[in-house]
Amino acid sequence: MSARSKARRLALDILFAAEIREERPTDVLAQRGRPNTGEIAEFEHSVRIVEGVQEHGERIDELIATYATGWTLERMPAVDRNILRMGAFELLWLDDVPDGVAVSEAVALATDLSTDESPRFVNGLLSRLQRLKPSISL
């Protein structure tokens, strides 16, 4: 597993825990403490994701709710909701992450951690955001 894939998994763990605990993601991140020397690169990307999802959370949720045909945010499994938040953040705000990578990494997380239907749902929604990216105002 690549360092960035590990970073995404760590960020997802933090975002999921924050939602369940009803805490700010950056507070959960701070509780985690500093990583070992060998984990610094992946930790830095995790921090970018967690801080970015927190900073842009309202707009991210608005976009997910708008383009998730037939699903409300509340009806989605919490893990899917947070995978979508991460994927949308990387796709729309991080220029150093290729769009295809943001989508495929989110789908991989959904495959590993969620329901059988989740990978297709995550792929469909993030692919739609990718297509609409030039017209989405941030």
C-alpha cells in the first residue's frame, strides 16, 4: 500500500471517529499525537485531508447532497459519507492529486470498508463531480 493510500485510510479513520464522537476532525487528529519518524509523509497528507474536509465541509456536503441521486447524506452509511467527503476534497481542492487517483482511491476504500454496493455508488458520484468540476463553484 502506498504512503498516500495509508494517509487516506488514516484520514478516513479520523473523519469517521470525529463524526461518531460528534467532535471536530482536527480535535480527533490532535488527540492522535505525532507519528513515528517513518510515518511523517503519510501523516502530513492525512492532515491535509482532515483539515481540508473540515474547512470545506459545508460545501462538500452540499455538493454530495446535490449530486447523490436518490440519497440524502443522513441515509448514507457513515463510512461512505466520509469516503465521499475525502474524495470530493481531493478531487476539487487538491491540484497535486490527479482526478482519477482521487476517485479510484475512494472506490478502493469503499471496496475494503463498506457494503457491496458502495464502490459503485462512490465511483458514480465522484465521477459525476469530476465531469462537472469545471462548472462547480467553490
